[in-house]
Amino acid sequence: MLEVKVPSPGESVSEVTISNWLKADGSFVQTNDELFEIESEKATLSVSAETSGVLKILIPQGTTVNVGALACTIDESATASAAPAKVEAAPAKAEEKVTAPTPAPTPATATAAKIASPAADKILREAGMTANDVSNGSGKAGRVTKEDAQRTATAPKAAPAPVAAAPSAAPVASAPAPAPAKAAAPSHMPPQVAKVAYTGERVERREKMSLLRQKVAERLVSVRQTTAMLTTFNEVDMSNLMQLRKDYKEKFEQQHGVRLGFMSFFVKAVTEALKYFPAVNASIEGDEVVYHDYVDMGVAVQAPKGLVVPVVRNAESMTLAQIEAEIERLAARARNNQLTIDEMTGGTYTISNGGVFGSLMSTPILNPPQSAILGMHKIEERPIALNGQVVIRPMMYVAMSYDHRIIDGRESVGFLVRVKESLENPVRLLLQV
């Protein structure tokens, strides 16, 4: 009988919450199957099975326990057939309830209902999808696995869907030809949209705040109380950068095996600007200012439990391809709740991109002990005055919040102007002139 104890997600963490059981009590699990998720004040991690056997759950979901507590056991001597049939069948029924209600309006949909694993069902619900949205389940008997759900949830939505929905309107089908151009707009929508069904009844729901959310709340309040936070704004003409990316993105991906996004240019522009404004990359410890002659760049990414900020180490010495590859690696680990404490601590500066959710302008809040943070926003075509003429340009507002205790207004404005100039002249950025 293998004992599975609650692991420590990092130093100084003494207790965690078992936030979600991914396998049913009494079910047969395979080696490396994810058993449960733990949530601490710093991170959410999943715990996998070290061997195959029948699972016995000892701590209920939602319970806060000390690190090292016995969470479950795995009977290694048992076989798949030894697991009670009724126990294995139970999760399937429960999951059908969760994944099948939305597409139930037609008999055809009901007959096509698929079964998803608990982890897969969770990912799909957070993406506003169901198991029926997965084309093919790779699990046993067509069961939708976690990997199937992740692939479906992150796959780009097919643009022609609205046209196909109205085949009878043949004369009109060709009229909305410009529609595909607008099909990209939903990409700015949040990837996680939980729709609440209003029934007309005055229903209230209460959920206990997770340890992670409690800690985030404490830190946000602390930032407001212990720093002199101000925000400065500017705007960036993205024309040249967008054209450069359009011209070379395919060759870039072929050569480096990673997509060319905007984030690597922003990281590079920030690291260059920090050379001239070292106070922006500093932090306060007691009565001392700690300056960093390196840049550990925090990049805010969306994870199932909320926003997390993994750190790209020594970003100042990395190429665009290396930055993109590292961000992609960290984002994948964030989506799978695999980030370690070390991967999320020690940053010297942070970039947050609210534009992916459609934000036109915001004031980002500091990530202590850092003294500054840059906020990217949605690219919006706007009329601007250029050389005495009114022209339309793809513009992005950028905002930098900073701690006025060690960063003066001249430094904050000068830093943001330098970032703006680098992004508007990407060749200058690449040549470092």
C-alpha cells in the first residue's frame, strides 16, 4: 500500500488546501496519473501517482491540511478489475451531468454526448465548452482526457461557423463577405467565461476564499498601504512592429521552432531601457535600495486558478527566439498548474498584458518588492496627427506604475518614452542603437 502525502509547494509553506480530486475514490489509477490538486498561498500544483493501483481517498476535497499529511493510499497489489465497477461508473454519470446540459436541446446532440475526465471537464467548463466540443477523445472508449481538453480549449475557433449556420439564406451568404475580417475580434475575449444562469430567484452562493486568493488580497492591500504608487501613460504606434512581424513571422517560426509574438519585443525594449534607468529595476529593502545589474522579467499569464507571474531569468542576455521559447514553456506549465515557487519568485520587473482581454487602458498594480510594472493594452486603430496630417494607425496605450519613493517622475517618463521609441523603431531596438 503506497502512501501519498501532501507535498510542500515551496519553502515557508506549512499548510495547503486540497482543492480538487481528479480521480474518484476506489478507482484504478495508472502511474503518472494526476490524483489531486493542492493550493497554497503561493501556487496551485497537481500531485501525480507514483505507481498503479486502486485509490483510497483519505482527505475530502476542500480541506486545509498541514504539509506532509496523508492524502490517500494506492493499493499496488490491486488490478484494474479489482476496482469496484459501481465506483468507476459513478464519475461517468456525474461528469455527464456537468458536460452534457448545454448541448441537450436536440436529440442528435444528446446521442453524441461524450464523457470527460474530471480534469478535462474542469478545463472545458472554464473555457465555456463541453466534452461534445472535443472532436475525438483519446482515452479509453473515446473518453476525453485532460490533454484532449487542453488542445481543444486552446485551439483557434473556426471563423466560417457563423456562415454555415445559415445555409438556407443563399442570396445573403455572399453579402457579409467582410465578416471574416472581424472574426479575429473574439480573440480579445477572456479565455475563461463562466456563464451564470439567472432563474428569477434571489439566490446567493458563498465560497470560501482560497489560500492563494487570500494571499493575493493581502499583497494588493499591502502595496497600496506601503508604496507611493503612481502611474504614467504613453501610446505606441505599432505600425512598424506589426509590419516587421508580418514579414518575418513564418521564417522566424521555421528557423527557431517558436512563434514570433509581440511580448518578446516588449521584453527586449524594457531590458534596453533599464540600462539607462537602473532605479526602475531596483527594489527597497529596509533603508537600502537594491539595484540589479540583470533583468529577471516577470510575465503575467493566465492560469486555471487566475493570473500568475512566472519569471524569465536573465532576459537582458536572451534573443527574441529565446524569450519567446521561455515564455511559451512557462505559459504551458502555468496552464497545467505545474509552475514551481522558484519559477514565480525573484523577478525584478513585470510586464502585464491586459490587451488579450480587450482592455484599452488600465493602471497595473505593483508586484512587490519590485518598484515598477508595465501594462500592455489592446491594439486599436485610431486617428492620430502625423506630420500635419490625420492618419489611421494601430495604436496601443502603455502604462507604467511605479514606486515614487525611489523612482522620480523624470525617470518614469523617460523610461516609458525610451520603451515607446524602441517599439516604434524595432530595427533600432535590434541594432541596440
